[in-house]
Amino acid sequence: MIVPMQKYSFLIFHKEYSSFLDDLQDIGVVHIIEKKVEITEDIREQYKILNRFNKTIKFLEKRKIEPEESKIDADGMKILEDIIEKQKKEENLKQILVTENKELLKVEPWGNFSKQIIEKLKQENIFVRLFITSKKKYYSEQISNFNTEIISDTKSQVYFILIEQTGEQINIDAEDIKLPERPFSEIKQNILKIEEEIENINNDFDNYAKTSIPALKSTKAATAENSEYNKAVLNTTAETEEKVMILEGWAPNTLKEQMTEFLNKKNILYISEKPTLKDSVPVLIKNNRFSSLFEPIGKLFSLPDYSELDLTVFFAPFFMMFFGFCLGDAGYGLLFLVGAGLYKLKAKEEIKPILSLVQFLGLATIIFGAISGTLFGINLIEADIELFANVKGLFLDPEKMFNLALILGAIQIVFGMIIKSINQAKQFGFIYSLATLGWLILIIGGAIFYVLSTKEIINNNIILYIIIAF
């Protein structure tokens, strides 16, 4: 059900305003009515920080490291800054690593060489040039007759050097290669160094994942509270030259006594009123233990409007029933029921409601599996199993299951139309529900007429006319 809300307008002397907001924050029951105001740079920056906290916490949780005992009062902001800095450094190192690996592939055929020695040879008028050509060209055109030396080769290519002296102008049909800036060993060593740095950074990330997530969450929560506090300040109207502040907000009716006691204790002037259709009222849903399990499914679509009915309590049994009907296997339902029950023994508290939902869905699956006589894909009606021989007559065959599906579907449609008419009457008045009620009467009347048409009572013309009129 949707919890009724109460609208509050507070009149506060400006000197008491900050402490009043602190007290409201401690109670945690008022939803501030937001107005169209310009967000300050400070709040915008706080939201950026919250976004960084969210991304960093998800980043650490994805590493799937078993958490260790940690201090929740650690400096979460400092941890956040350090992790972001390391992430930037890691990304930069990865880009350098890609470049270095590409360079390594180019230099690998030439192996190790000394640029210092090559420079000294130049001073003695001896020049070393690098070439690439195909094996066929290298041998067919007698390139090997020149002062050359093969450095390495592949199946189709030859990497070689040509030694020239001053005055020589040797032209050969081969690709002239510029001397690499660094030899193979130097690049390889640099790659190993970069990989080691990346590994060290990832080890740091793993350590943070073990020990620092609680501290990050705690600091994030404190930052979020501060942001909401600042947002509340922005959504306050200042009257009479800023000496009096007017603040508006919503609180559940269930906390009306607590709010009244608090406001009277603080000597705060206020007006309390019920919401109107023009108000944009926040929605708070509260259901019984069974129906509340289905709230996450309803939230996948959208929350109801404040003036509408909360359909969770009506939706829950039908969802459970049709889930069991669709799966319809007692064996699989038993796996759901037992598996979720065993996992609940060690699951976190926030996961247990979902596991309870799985158990209810498993129970429905067992019931409809028993009705249809299906166990782990085996049709017990046709199977020659002695254990179920005496109860085969209780199972419904496919034709009867089809008829049952039609009946349940019709019941759901009629029930849905009843809820729709009630919802329309609640929102806009009874007159707006008449169209739905008309269709409802037509459907029910048609169904009654169809059922009675098979009975002798239909031969009575008076009763027939009454049914047609209905």
C-alpha cells in the first residue's frame, strides 16, 4: 500500500535555520520539496565526487577479492584520490606498453646493436645501412656479392646490412631502413619494467579491495548527506529581508506524532496539510511480509502515482501463480525451494528477501508441477512408474491444463478490470469508472449466459430475458 503523506510548511528564524536542518537530517523523515533554483558550484562538485566514489567502489568490487578486517574510519577521500591517480597512471602505462610492443616488433629482426659503435664507424668514414628485401632478389641480383651481412631472415624476407665507405654510391633493389633509435634488448627491458609497474599498481588495487571498501562507502554516505543538506538550503525561500526562512517538505502520516512532538519541542511555527491533486507527492510503499518480496519486480516498471492504488499486493499472488504455471515442473520447483533455502543460511541480509521470493516461486512451481504431473521433464501420466500409479488419476492432462489456463486468465482479466475501476474512482471519481464497469458487467454477463445456456433453466423465457438484460 501507498503510505499517506503530510505536507509541512515550516517558518524558521534565520539564525535557527541551520540547526533546524541538522535536526531534520537526524530525524530523516522529511522529503524536501525541490524548487527550480541554480545549483551552486560546490554542490555540483560534491555530485562529481559522489560519482567518483560510485565508480571506484564498483571497480574494487569487480576484482572479487575476499575482504579482510578493515577500519571504517580510514580517510576515504585520500583513498579515493590515490586510487584515481593510480588508475590514470595505469592507463598511461598501458598506452606506452602498446607503443613499445609495436616498436619491439619492428626492431626484433635487427636484434641488439650499439649506436655508439655505428657512430664511431661514421667518424672513420665507414657507414652501416640497413635493408629489407625478398630472398629471391637478395640472391638473384647478387646483392650478396656486395659488402653485406644477413642479420636475420624469414621464409620470404631477408634483413641485412650494407657496409659503405666514403665516395661509394651503391644502389641496390631493396628497402632502405632507418636505423632504430634503440636496440631490441633496451626496448624489451623497458617493456618488462612497465609490466612490473602495472602489476604493482594492480596489487595496490587488490589491497584496497581487501581493506578499503567500507571506508569508501562511509565517506561516500557522509558526502551524500552533506550534498542533500546543501540542496535543502537552496530549496528554502527567504522572506522579510532574509530574517525568516520558509521550508516545505513531506513526511509520512505514520510519523505525524513524532514530527508534531519534535516541532512543538523546538517551538517551530508550521502548517500541516493533506496533499492535493496538483501536488507532486513522493511515494513511499509499505506492504506485508509476503507482498513486499514482489516490490523489486514492480519497481522494474514504475512506481504508482500517489493518487493511485499500489498494485503490489494484487500483483504478487498472480505473478507467483503464473510463474509456477509457466515453469510447471515439480522437480525444478523443489530445486528452487531447497537451493534458495540453503543459500539463505550464509547470505547477506539484503539478499535474503530475494531468496525468499525464489522460494515462493519454487513453491508455486511445485504445486503446478504436481497438478500437471511433471517431474524433471518426465510426464508422470504417461510414464510407467509404480510409485505414482495410484495417483495418476489426480493429474490433469494437457487439455485440462489448457482449460485451467483459460479460466485463470479470465479470472485475472476480470480481477484486473475491477482494480482498474476502483483505481479510476479513487483518482477521478466514480463517474470515470463507469466505462470500465460497463465492460466488466458485459463480460461477466456473457460468461453467466454461456454457462446457463447448457442448463435447462435457459428454456424459461423470463429468466432468459433477465440474463440478456444483465
